Amino acid sequence: MFRILFHEPSIPGNTGNAIRLAAATGAELHLVEPLGFTLDDARLRRAGLDYHDLAVVTVHADLDAAFASFGDARVLAFTTKAERRYTDVAYEPSDVLLFGTEPTGLPDDVLADQRIDEHLRLPMLPGRRSMNLANCASIVVFEAWRQHDFSGA
């Protein structure tokens, strides 16, 4: 199933919501340190409700460790700087869906990484800076899953 990768997430509620997303869809959630919270943070636990035991969550010491764990899987980075829309790609079940930290998105050095196969964006109205991290991940995961006829649901 699809793999969600949060690069240095800083808001525990967003990661808690992503835990629920992973549990509900069968996606894996991968987190790259440093995290802006601990995994026992009450806000993370509250946002994740009772889904923590139903989700596959892996924490990686850094981006290199995360990429190494994915083997040859395709990595799709989501950024407001991309031209191609998230709906313009045919998703594969092994895809890694990479999202940046809440206040700034993916840094330029990450976007330039040769292991990233595509840069994609979620359309927004002009003059809007960004959308909520967990919401973006949800939109993309459901599009990817829809393309596979919601396999397993």
C-alpha cells in the first residue's frame, strides 16, 4: 500500500490525524526526525484517537534512512512550487508520498534530491500560501487509492 512520508513534522495534531488516515486506508506512515513533538504527546494521542494500534508508523533518524528503507520505490514530493498536479499521475501501490513540515513545506535541498521522481502540487486559489498537512496527505492518499478502486476496502 502507499507510504506517506512526513519530513520533520512539527504539529502533533497533524501527525495524529495522519495516523488515523493510515489506519483507515492501510497506508504506512513514515516520519523523518527531528519531530516537533514526542510520540507520547497528548495532542498526538488525542488526534489519533484509538487508531494508533491499527496504523503502521515508522520513525526514521533522517531522510537518508527513510529513503534507504523504501528501496527502488518511486518518491513523489508535494510542493506548491510544482507545475504538475497530483491528479496528473498514475499512482503505484509502492509509491512514497513525501510532504514537508507544516510552516515551510519541503526545503530546497530536499526538493533537489535525486531520489525524488516527481514534484506535484495540490491546486489552490491564487494568493493562498498553503493547506493543512494532514488534509493534503488525505487528498493525495484517497486519489491514489481511488485509482486502485479502493483495494482492500
